[in-house]
Amino acid sequence: MAVAAAAMIGFPQAYLEGKEVKETSSLVTELCRHFYTQGWVSGTGGSITMKVHDASIPKPEQLIVMSPSGSLHLKVAFFNSDSDFVASLNLCVQKERMQPEDMYILSANGSIISTPSPKPYPNKPPKCTDCAPLFMKNRRLSLGKRLRKLGYKAYEMRNAGAVIHSHGMESCLVTMLNPQAKEFRITHMEMIKGIQGHGYYDELVVPIIENTAYENELTDSLTKAIEAYPKATAVLVRNHGVYIWGDSWIHAKTQAECYHYLFDAAIKLHQLGLDAATPDHGPIRRTIHSQNQISTKLSVKSGVKDSQNETEWPRRCIVLDIEGTTTPITFVTDVLFPYARENVGKHLNLTYDTAETQEDIKLLRAQVEEDLRQGVTGAVPIPHADEGKEKVIAAMVSNVEAMIRADRKITALKELQGHIWRTGFECNELKSVVFEDVADALEKWHFSGIKVYIYSSGSRLAQKLLFGNTDYGDLRKYLSGFFDTTIGNKKESKSYKEITETLGMDDPSDILFVTDVYQEATAAKAAGLEAIISIRPGNAPLPENHGFKTVTSFSQI
């Protein structure tokens, strides 16, 4: 290996030859061979980047070991963030035959510190990659200002520990299922659970950007996609591949495997004429036309027929509150709350040593400590675990009872309640109640192509339990996702802005929010959503001249 004078730029050569860099190089080689067998980095395509873990160096200051197309990038930490280095694999090395020594070492400004020794014919001379700058930090790169942006977003904004760029066939073909689509969407597939922040009933949304002739020209559009989809951990490039990132190489690799599975599933469902983006994966809806016949479609937005055969089905979402909207308030106050209050002690005793309950205790302890500082009525200190299980549980019960009496909309309480209610539904001690018009409306909206989501102060688990155990059967098949207070307070407009971003909606007015609470409707309207107030038996009265449309049944929507 030809080595430049590392001392000239203040970087110790010993570190470049040290344990962290060597282990990273070996890992790069191993993973690149594995991904080659998967078809992700064949030919000249594909790459992977990751940070080298060094506990003595802050993550934002770590170096990146970086490969050109078809190889791997790893970030190694150093003391001075202004003198970061990048080690890059050689593009001309065949991915399945790559060795740890097939590396470039570069500084963050693009200066080469060391280069791989040339290999004999027919190997080409060593060459650095056009793809490399896409993963680098926002430093002064000799390759130009436009090439600085993506790495800054992936590694700094997303705190990524690894980035994988795959040219897998499924990641290319899935972008052509609808050549005009700006997003890939899929729901109700088991492998969605492998994607950060998603569960089986959630809708996974991946932005799609257009390809360019040269990979370094993707920087601006990739940056915009990352900014526009804050919950995304991947960006698809049409007819090209996909960029996937995670907080470590293991996380990025796991997600990459799940994404490729989901892309393949969507392609196969499409071949069967089925829609991966709907909960029941029913038949794809498309306009059918011939020389003598043009079918018509119902416009979801206007409620009128549209006979233009080229018109796409309008995308519109409905977000529903639960208490007082889909479900009587009395079911919550007279059934669910008492059940949780009466069974909290029993639940904690039976599950005390489980990781789930210990996490519930941790969350509630933090909430109670804050309540005590704020002087909240009913808050009592929760003893340390060393003082004994019985004392901890007694204090937990006292706090939970006070929180339920005050009907507090806090995550710590809602998580514990959801776990208690789960036991009740599993033992058939609980059965959900929804208004009689709800099931028909959900079914109608579903078959009209409208995506329906739930936003409630109850935990996502509690929401899924409620809609999965009704007198009308399991209604979750009509729902595309669930939001709870982890996304924000329901009376704050920023929560609805976050939902809009999560759903990937360009125009927030394409989302209809239905609630029984005036303050929630006001917050949603301030965020640009359309809002309707639900008038149901037992709901609180509305202010005079509130200015919102009201409905007494979902059949009126």
C-alpha cells in the first residue's frame, strides 16, 4: 500500500493501522461478500458505509471507512472533527474478492492519505468512487459543495451509524409499479416490524426520487427527501436502487433485509393484481377503459364522478379520535378505566420481573418525579427497587389510581393501561364497543381507497386491542396506522404537523380529522387539516359559534 505523509496533516499513522480500522476493514470485506451473494452489490453497483465504533471518541467526530460503488463505508472516530479521515474501498476490486487491504484512506477534505497498491492485469488501476461523497460529512470536500449535503443529513441529522446503498433488482422494480408515484407504501406485512418505529398495522412510507446519469448528482434530491420524510430510514431511487441507514451496521443490515423482503412482496402482490398499500391487500383499483368504454371513479375529495380515464385515484386520509368519536365515552370511563384501576396491583404482581413491566415502572417513576416537582395532587414517591417489590407496587397503585381519577393523558399511564387491558381482552373479560355506524363507515372508506388512521391519547397497543375486539369483529383490517401521544399532545398543532409529515402528505388539507374535542379540532385546523367535530351521546357541549362542521354519524361524512 502506498502511504502518504500522514504527519503532514496531523493524523497519527498508528491510528490508521490500529485495531479499530483493521477490524472495520475486515467487516467491510465480510459484509460486501455477503451482499454480493444477495445481488445487492453486483457489477459496479451498490455500496455500504458504517462508523467504526470507538467508545473513546464521540460519535459525531468518528471517521468513515468508505467504499466506492459496490463496496462498504465505515466511519472511524478521531479526536479532531476538522481532521476526520475516510477509508475507501477500491471500485476496481471485485466485490466478492475484496480484501481488507483494498482500501483508500482519505481526509475529510478529499485528500488521499494512502492508496491501495495496483493489482496485476486485468485489474484496473485504483480509483476512488463517485458515490463516496454521498456519505461524507458536511466538510470542505474538493469534489464540490453539492457533494457535501447527503452525508451530513444521513450521519448528522439521522445520527446514522451505517448507510447501505443497494442495487438489488427488487429495489429497482418496485419503483416502476407506478412510474408516477413519489412514494412506496405497504402495510399489514410481518416484516414491517423490522423497520424502525413501525409495527404490523402501520403503513410504511418510503420516498422515491428520480435517477440521474451520475450518482453524485443525486445529492440534492436525496437531501430533500430525507428532510421531507423525518421518520423514513430509506430513500428509493427510481430504476437505480435504495439508500438505507441505521444507528449501527447491524441495524442497517437488518433493515435492509426487511426492506428488500417488503419490496419483493409488493412486486409479487402486484403481479397477482393485489394492492400492498391496503390493509386487506385487495384488488388494485385502476381505471379500465377501451375504445368504446371508459369506466368512472368516485372522487373521494369532491364526492362526484370523474370520467377522465387518465385521472389517478385521489389520495386522502381520515384520522379518527376514539373516545366520543368511534366509541362511547361511557365505555372508557365506566369499563376500561375501572378495569385498569381494579387490576393494576394484580397485573404488577404477576408481571413484576418482566422487561415490559420494568419499563412501565421506569416511565411512571419519571412521570411521578416530575409531578412531585410540579406539586401535582395525588402524586406519591415511588420507592427504589431495593426497598422491596411490595412497597414499589403499593406506590405504583396509588399513583395510577390518582392519574385515572384525573383522566390524565400521559404516555406513562397509557402504556401501563394498555398492558393491563391486553390481559383483559385475552381473557375475554373485556369486549370493545363502537358506535353502530363505525364498522360500515370504515369498510366503505376502505373500499373507496381512503386510508384511515387512529389518533388517541391511549397507547397504540390499547388502540389495536380496542379495534381488534369489537362486536363487529376485527376492524383493524380497515385501518392503516395508529398514533398516540408519543407523537405529541392532541391539543397542540405541532402534533398534527408531525402526523402530516409522517403520512407523507404534501397538502395537510388532504387529511380529515374527526374528534369530539373542540381544542383538538382547533389545533388540527391550525396545522392545515380539515376538522369535523363528532356529536355523540355523553360528549361535552361545544362553545357557541365554534365554527366547525359537526356530524352525529360517520354516515354523514
